[in-house]
Amino acid sequence: DYNTSIEFYWAPFLLESNADNAIVHRISDRVVRKGSINKHGKNWKGVDILVFNTYLWWMTGLEMKVLKGSFEEENKEIIAVSTEEAYGMGMRSMLRWVRKNMDRKKTRVFFTSMSPTHAKGIDWGGEPGENCYNQTTMIEDPNYWGSDSRKSIMKVIGEVFSKSKYPITFLNITQLSNYRKDAHTSIYKKQWNPLTPEQLANPISYADCTHWCLPGLQDTWNELLFAKLFYP
């Protein structure tokens, strides 16, 4: 009716990486290729609205592996840098790509902040080992900030975006999502591998506290996007 198409494009780092396969991407030893955003970016050209998001896949620890050169090279040069440095590299690549390839008179560009997880019950005063499993109420402390949401990454976003020459609308969903420890898929999701008897006996061990399930929260994200789209 509206001559509109909506597309989801899988590129967890925006840059080229060894986790780019949309089906087979459960890779723990993640590597991103420096300066490689064009591999994915060529598929984004010509759109009217572009919404970026990248965070959780960078959180493999305090460091990230960065490839200099090509994945096809036999002798690969891979260095380890801090997660913040690598993330900043990705953000700067994204902004350069947007500036060079997007027409500001035609395309609106958005960036959505980090989606928090709730894997550490001690963050909200729970017991050690507790997570989002069996949580049925939201966190009511207005100042709550989970340890899984790195403020250092938010700082990188602020620093990089403040220098952008292309107008990008920032959709900050992090704080409001932090309160919703009750809204994850928990144990109610498709299991890609059979659960062991030990796991079945301890549901906390396989509860998914990363993805979201309950209606309300994601709808709020969409309401924010809608408001920024039509009432900028």
C-alpha cells in the first residue's frame, strides 16, 4: 500500500568480520577487519532511512582482535586492542561511510545505543549466580545501570559522534531498557542444541538474558524512532 520495504541486514560489527555469516555465526574468537565497511555498505546505498546498531558482539572481554589486510591472506596480521579502541574504529568507519555515500537531503540516518543484558543478579541486589530467569518485575531504582552496559562505550559514541559532519539521530534506548530484567526470552526460546540433564535441572544455566521477548519494551524503541522520524 505504501510502496515501502523494510530490510534487516546482518553485520554485527558493521565492519567485515569472521562472524558475518547470517546463519553460522556463533564464533567465540571474533575478529574484525580494519577499514572494511564497504563490504557491507555497498548494500545500504540508496535507502531513505538507515538505522545502525552495533554493540553486544564487541563485548568479548577487555580486548578485541583486529585484522590488518584481508581474510584471504595466508599470513594474517592480527593485533589485539582495547574494546573501546576497536569500537571507536568501527564508529569512525561508519561515519566516514555515511558522509561519503549518503545524501543528507534524501536519507535520514539513526544510531541506536546498546541493548543491555541481565546476566548478573547481583547488579540489582539479587543472589550470586542469579540472572533474568524467573524475574517478573522491573527494576525500580531510577539510577540503576547494569554492569553489562559499558559506560566507556557510551563515552566513545559521544566523542566520535560529536565530530560527525553528517547529521545522525541518536536513539538512546539503554537506560530505559536497563530496568526491564523481566523482559528477556529466558528459557522460553528455541534451543539450537539439546539441553543436558544438568542444564534442565538448573534453568538459570541456560536462560537467555540477552534477547528480548515481552511486548512493551521493543515497542517503545519503535515509538522513539517514529517520534524522531516525524517530529525531528
